[in-house]
Amino acid sequence: MIDEEKRYKELLKKVEEMKENIMYSLNVLDYNEQTTKRTTVYPMARVEPFVVEGYPVFQFAYEGLIPTYKANDLEYLSMIRHYYFSATLDAYDYTQFNKPVMNEVVLITVQYFKNKIIRDLDNRNKKQIQDAIRHTALFGDDSWDNLWNFDIGFLDKEKNHFQVYVVERENFGSFFQHLMKNHEKMKTNIDYLPSYFEYEDEFLRETKEIKKKNESKSKDKTIKNESKITKDEFSEFY
């Protein structure tokens, strides 16, 4: 089972490599309308600035789930970093926002799940996304006194996706109330295919469920076999 799981993971990585090659060709032909420059990743983030009650808010919208964190898979972590940095930075319009415009900010990560499978909002791979947004120079450094994080989760039966809002700390209370009342209207409808990372996450979950079922069947079989051993047969082991 472990070898099969490894083989499927490797196949998924090969699919991602092939996708990057295809995206390179699409961008050479200027077919990627969501990006501000040529890129090799897909789907892109969508960056939308807007104003709420007189103060600015930036929305960074992404398709799929935030990828599962796997500390020991350096290749996988590198792939995640490459994807989110490219998807974010290549979609950010530097001609319009070319300098830090915010200080003491809150990043609000809103994750939409298409089912109620138990998942943690606190995913360490959010750091890759946070770093990508920080590199836009939208705000200053990410030290504790300049950047706070806030997490929210909602059910969206249509698809998995997530959005990160950047708002200055002094406006956080006002925007939080606005978000809770209007989050359905504020969802960015990016009609893309699910990302590789969403498939990868679902694959791991299903693999674990299958493995758990197989272990349970194996355990039941062992118990049944043990119940058939007679007292005389048992004594043969000693």
C-alpha cells in the first residue's frame, strides 16, 4: 500500500511538471488573461482592491484547498512555494501599486470547504501564501508587531477555495463585521480547474481512509483466526 501511495504521489508531481510546460506555451502566446506578465503556473490568483467605509482592503483569491503541510518533503514544499509566489506576484499589478501602502495589518484567511470533513484552519503552509503576499510590498515586514493573522472557515458546497484579505489593524473590527455579513457576496468566482494541490490533498485523505479500512479488516481477520485456535493448539507455541 505504501509503494502504491508513493507511486501516485510521483505521478501527481509529473502532472504538475507537464502543466507548467503547457502554461509556458500558453503565456508565450499571451493566452493567460489573469496574469500581468508571463508565468508558468495555473490557476492564477485574483487580486482585487476595494474600499469599505472609506478604508482600503485587498483581496487575494485562490482556487482549491491550502495544501497539506509535509515538513519532510522538500520537493513538495518547493513546488508549493513556486506555485503561490508565481500565482500571486505575477497577478499583482505593480504599475498600480508599486510601494507599501499599509502598515500594521491583519491578514484574514477565509477558507471555503465544499464538505464538512474535519480539517484544521491552522495550516503551516499558509506561511508560503503570506510570504508571497508580503513580497508584493503591499505592506512592510511580517514581524509580530506589524502583521497579525486571523482565520475563518465557511461551507461552500460548490467548490474548495480560499481568500486572503489584507486590512490595516485599525480597521479590522469594522471590516470583520462587514465580512461576516457579506462574505457570500464577496466570494470571488474564479471559474478554474481545481489546482494540483487540491487533488493531492483529497488523494492523501482517501488513501488514509482506505489504509484504515484495510487495517481494520486485517485486525478483524486476526481476531477471528485467534478465536479458532484450540487450547491444545495454543499450547504448541510454548
